[in-house]
Amino acid sequence: MPVPEITRIIAVRNGETAWNVDTRLQGQLDVPLNERGQRQARQAAQALLREAPDVVYSSDLSRALATAEAAAALLGRPVHTDTGLRERHFGQWQGQTYAEVEARYPEASARWRRREPDFGPEDGETLAGFYARVTATATRLAGAHPGQTVLMVAHGGVLDCLYRAACGLALDAPRTWELPNTGINRLLFTGEGFTLVGWADIQHLESDALDESNDRVGHAA
């Protein structure tokens, strides 16, 4: 049998936004990078030159797209946007801080913090539905580029899904890994799935990047 060609995936979280600093749920609201986030995007772009990706994909939300465009400009490659790389939709919770969600919706917030796969905020995505969307998108994009290196710029929740898929972790398993802004994460893909190579590389940054989900539960990326 022929050996399947491996696709290298470089997955990067968007740069910092003011709402990351405020621990405010952004979901699919379009919040721009703040000044620090713009600087992080430029620093990540320099680091990604060494990775030499063949193709660049990004969520169409501006905080991810601006991060991807900084790298693509140096690489001389176009950015292809894909809505499948968007952050989880948090419905009526979008725009609220973690503390506000906990105070206003205590029972629902507890279900969210327990990472119940079938739970979703009103008008939002369930965790299971979000995970299925992300993994299907990443599989489709990686599968289209066998033997190449694919840069995917997305959000904290998206990267959490990829980590779980690569490590075979349940959706309700507590998060113990970092999701820093513009952290560079490396995976391999074959037709049989994802494998983790390296995670949360922030050597390119001047200072530690924010991971505002310190409780390892929610994602405000």
C-alpha cells in the first residue's frame, strides 16, 4: 500500500484584542486587534518565515485575518478565508465578560464550565457541534494539500479542538494546555487524523502572551 503523504499544519491563534484583556466573550463578533495584538502579529509573521508554509488559511473574523495577513505579506502568499475556522458562536453571551455570564446565567454557566458536549448558550453552538465543525474544516483544508505545509490562523477555541483531536482527548476533559495569543502550534495530518508535534511556541514574542482563559474552561478568542 502507498504511504500517505503527510501535511504539516502550523496553527496560530489571533493576536490580542481589547476584549481578550477584558476577559469578554467575543465568539463570532468582529473585534479588531489592539496595539499589542498588531505587534504580536508582526512578530509571529517573522517567525513563520522559517516555516515556509505553502498556503495560508484564516478565519474571516478580522482579528484572525489581520494576524494572517501580516504573515502572508512577508511570505508573498494570498490569504484564503474559511468561515469553518471561526470561533465558537456563544449566542446571547457574546460581548459579556466571564463574570457577567456567571452572575446572569449561573446554571447555564456551570454547564459551560463543566464542558458538557451537548450544551450551548441560547442561540449559540453546542461544544460538540463546534468541535465537529472545526475538525471537519481542518481535515478538509489539510487534506487538500498532501505533502505541503499549511498555515491556519484561527482562535483559541478552534486550537483547543485541534489539540483534543490530535491527542484523543474528550471534550469534557479539563484543559491543561496553553492557548496564548499568536502562539505557534505544530501538527501533522494524514488521512487517518492529526498528530501533535509542538504546542504554544511563543519564542517570537517580546513578552508572555495572554491566555485569558485561566480557568482552562471558556474561550474568549
